[in-house]
Amino acid sequence: MNGPPSKADWKKFEEIIPELREKYLKKKNHEIRNILNNGRKSSTENFWAAEKKIQKVVRILEECLDGYSKARMKERILIMYHEGMFLEEDIQHFSEELQEEFLATINRWKS
């Protein structure tokens, strides 16, 4: 995805970051609860498996959300998409130009 984002796209990105983070963490918290409640493994195994999952989520959050900037917004959207934090339907909040760029990029990834 080339060129800087529009002011409107940047503003929208800043607005939806908390929503994207919360939606992502709700899903990950559910996964972590399932790990902790796994009756087939010991409590110790569950604890360490959950800790490993939490550390992975922390790394993803840092990669996606720490130090984002307008200049790197499009890159961050693609990273967030790759990590499952940004979904295809989330792009509908943005300009038609950004939507086209995003969809063209992810369609290249899929083929």
C-alpha cells in the first residue's frame, strides 16, 4: 500500500484502535480461559500454556500498537490484519481509496 493516508483515514484509524484492541483481547481472553480450564492437563501445564499464550499476545499487541504513526498506518493495518486484530470488514470505515489498496494487497496474499 503506497503513499501516505488521508487525514480522514488517519483520524478514523486513531478512533478505532481501542475498539480493535478490545475485540482482539476479548477473543484472546476467551482462548486463555479455555487453556486454563483444560481438564485433560494438569493445572501446572495449563498455567504454563496460558503464560506462553499471553506472552505471544503481548508481542502481537506491541508489534501492532506500540509507536504507530500516520506514516506507518497502512503498514500497521496490514500487520494487524495478519495477526487477526483487523478484519476485512473493518476496512469499510475508511476511504474508498484505502479500501481498494487494502483489498488488492490482501488478495495478492491469498493467491
